[in-house]
Amino acid sequence: MKHILMVDDVATNLKCAGEVLKEKYELSMAKSGKQALKVLQETRPDLILLDINMPDMDGYETMAKIKDNPEWADIPVVFLTAEAENESELRSFKMGAMDFIRKPFDPNIMVTRIDRILQIEDMRKELKISAKRDVLTNLWNRQYLEECVNYEGEKTEGAGALVLVDMDNFKAVNDSYGHIAGDRVLKEFSEVLKQYAAEEDIVSRLGGDEFSVFFRGSVDKEELQRRVKAIIETVEERLSVLDGNEINISASIGISIMPEDGMDFMTLYNKADKALYYVKQNGKGNFHIFQDKESYFYYGKNEKDCSVLDVTQLKRIIEEKALLSGAYQVEYDGFKRIYQFVSRCIERNGRDVQIVLFTIVHSNIINMDMGELQESMIHLETAVKTSLRKGDVATKYNNAQYIVILMETTKENGEKVVARIKDMWQDMDDDTSFTLHYDIQGISDDNEDNE
């Protein structure tokens, strides 16, 4: 049952309105603005019926104090008044009132207006909630997670654990089986996270293959480790195979703890991200709790993981797990390091290595559809992957550009490879508003004019 707070200094008005509304709504009543503010400190109504003409503190002053309080500001307010001037009505709306009912009121009209406002308010709340949900997985999004963590951090006894979860090897799934299959994997991954979260915890998708769980309340580290171990093991069990094909999905997890690691989202996120990076650098498919001074010992899902490495273990950790055909696909930061390493090698041995920058250009950028650009980029990525060798390296630079390093390739042969990629891209991309431009240059060349 919806709850209405009625504020009026005339007892007969409260009684009359109460008789009309009591069968349908839960009612609270106040005879002054000050009394209404005290009621709001103890309860939160769904709507406030507020008389304008009251002694000491009139309806406008009361309304201003309600709007100044973040906890009350979004409660819909309907003014009640015997005034007939349009100025009063206009002032009420400018202050944020949802409606304006004149006395003496017609019971049916009053109930109808209240019902309409409450329906609108329910729709607003649903839209507000849906805006904080990830469309694909229906998990909370980063905005909501951030709000919840910061809210917890504002409490005197604020506590919890921020767990960042990265899905390992997901890009290979999209590359090999397509984005529809990838979406199925993301949904299944999200179900695993929900399985190990309590009702009060916040499970969210930060974007792409990055997820998070915020476990609310005081943290028992043994219980926390038990949960994250279970997540890792369940992911490996449920996401090892897709349509009969081995996909080797695993979960890497970084953890920071409130209050010792911070009391706000960004501080906790940055520390959990450092812990996650530590896992990524030590073989993936594991977890690590942030420490101010990292040692070579780290928390792992098995006791044997908490030890120093020998060279055989090191090779197994750093080797590429999925030796897929085509160019070596990396993130941009990794690409920069490879480029710098290749440049150093060329200085010593003088080998031919070309760098190619592909750019997708639209004939009318003002009317360009970003979804169509994304599809065109997917076609380019497929063409690059299909056309290049394992020794070549490729990365996406931005929404419209792709970079490739062609190892052991002369400028002439590089042009042939580029032509093959362009032909394949054109065969796949039937949107004639897009064209594919490129620049090619030897890594050892200081400067050169290109297409």
C-alpha cells in the first residue's frame, strides 16, 4: 500500500482528506511544516500533500527544505490551497511540485490525480533502475556499483570487499565463434557470479569481459577466499566447452577490502585492479588480495600456487595458451611494447618490418551510424586475422583504426598483403558509405610519404 503524508494546519481538512484516502493508502498527518519535517526523518512516504497557507512555516518554505535534503528531494509533492491566483500555481510548479489541487477538493478528482502521479513515479523509478542495469546480463552497471560502494564508505562502520573479475581468453571466443556465442558465454559467466553472491551484495558488469562483485559487510578473509575459489572453479567447470569446442575460459580475480584499503570506489577499484594485474602477470585463472608491498608470494586457489617458481613453471605461465591462426592479437599497450622491442631488434639486424595503419572513413561523418562502423571494424579485424601470419602483430587503436606489424616483410610485399586485406574487407562490408584507407611505412624509416 502506498504511503501519503498530508500536511495542513486545519484539522478538519486533514480529517476530510483522510476519509477520502484512508481506504486506499497508508496515511501520516502533520499540522505544520516543522512537524512534517520530523515525520520525514522517521519515514519516507511515496507522496506528500502539502498545504500552502500555514503559520510559522508555509508550504513554500517547507517545500524548499524538502528539496534541499537529498534523501527527500525526489518525493513527489502536491500542493493544496484555496488560492485561485495563477501566480501561486506557477510558483508551485517552478519549485518542483507534481500537481496543484484547489480547495474545496472533489474527492474523485483528488484520488484520480494522486493515482496518476503515483503511476508516473513508479514508471520513473523503473526507468531509473533499468538505466543502472547492463542490458545483456541484467547485472548492475558500473554507475550503480560505484554509488553503492561510496554509500557504504560514508557509513561510520562501512565495510566490504571489492572483487574485480576478468574473464580470461574471451576475445578468442568472439574471434573464433562470433559475438552471439560470446554473448552466451557472458550470460553464463554472470550466472556463476550471482551464484556466490548474497542478496545484499552487488554483482555488476563493468564492460566487455570485466565484472565485479561487492560483498557488503565485515569481511572474513577465509570465507572470502572460499567464495572466490568457488567462482574460479565453477567458471572452469561450466565454461570449458562451447557447442562441443574447448574454449578454456577462466576467471582472474583481484580483491581490495574496505576499510583497510580505502573507503571510496576509486581507491578500492585501483587497488583491486593492481591485485588483478598481479594475477594476470602470474598465469591467470587465480586470485590475489591487494597488499601495499607485493612479494613474490601470492594468494592462489591451491597451496602449491603460493610458492616461488622454477623456470619450467615460468615458461608454462608466460607461454600463449591459445595458439590461434593468423596475426597475434594484442591490446594497444602490449602492441606498443612489441613495437619498441622490434625497433630495437631492427637496429641490430636491419630486417624489413612494416607498420600499417588502417582507417575506416565514412562519406558523411555527421550521419554516420556507430553500429554500422562497429560492424565494419569487425569485418576489418576478420580480414586482418585471416590474411596475416602468426608472426605478425595486430591491435585495434580506436573505433575506426587498426594497426598491424608485418614481420620480415618488404614494402612491396606489404602492399600486396594490404591489398589482400582490403579486397577481403570489401567483400564482407557491403556498406558503400565506408572506405578503407591505409598508411604503410618501414619501422626503420624516419619519414615517408604513403597513401
